[in-house]
Amino acid sequence: MNKYFLYTKPYVPGIIDDTPVDLESWFLDDSRERMEEKLRNIPLNDLIIELINIFKDGDPNYQVLLGLLGEKVVKEAREDKIVYCLADILRADDDIQRIEIEIDDEGLNIKKMNFFVIPAELLVLQKEITSLFVDIQTQKTSNYLSISIKDKMITLFSI
């Protein structure tokens, strides 16, 4: 599956995007649809592992990543940061209640991604991540699991 579409530049209103586009790939490449199907239907553990791999491969476009997981993105200003929240998460298991992405203002890169999930998933997930990835740091309390990948962070909060 081609993951190139994940690493495109985010769309900025008022600025013309002159990035060359291979029009043939729009009709022949179904990678986006397959990735969307995969992320929406795999178990939570596999979703987080897939996201870790996506972050390890580069800086994904926050707009594309949120679009793969659901609909209705809401922009919120909190103190001195911009947070995008996914209001309608499309997951087969209904295991995620809320997703938030914090981005930096200049590069529009993801700094932090928060998932609000059911508590039982956290313990199993930490064990699986630490056994698969030696270069990933995790921190767990009874209320959250934090995963550091390069300069990014994925945090799962139990609700």
C-alpha cells in the first residue's frame, strides 16, 4: 500500500498549493481508501501500532490523518495552542470516544495526538508496544498511556 498521500503538505486557506500531482494516481491508486478501511476496522492496539509506524516514517498531514479516522473536524484554540478535534469518529468497535491533535503553528506538523479510550485497553497496549518497538518510550499511569516517537507524542487517556 502506498503511504505517500499521508505525508503531503497540509492545505492552508488562502495559499495556492502548486505541488505537482500525478492525475493518473487519482484513478488507479486506491491506497487512501484501503488505509481508511484498515484504520477504521482494526483493533485499537493495531491502530496505535500503525500510527507509531506512520510517525516513524515522517510527518503525516494532520488533515489527512484525521480524515482517515472520521469526519467533522473542529478547530479549538486553547491557551497558546491550536487543537483539532474529531467530532465523529468512524470506528467499527466504538473504542475511541474522542481524538485530538495539537499542531505547531509554523510547520503545521503534529506535536501531540490524544485518544480518549476505554480503560481496559491501556495495559495490553503498553505490553505490546514495548515488545515490538525498542526505540519507543512509554509512560503509563492508571489514567493514561503516553508514547513518544521522535518529537511526537501519542497519549491514550482512559475515560
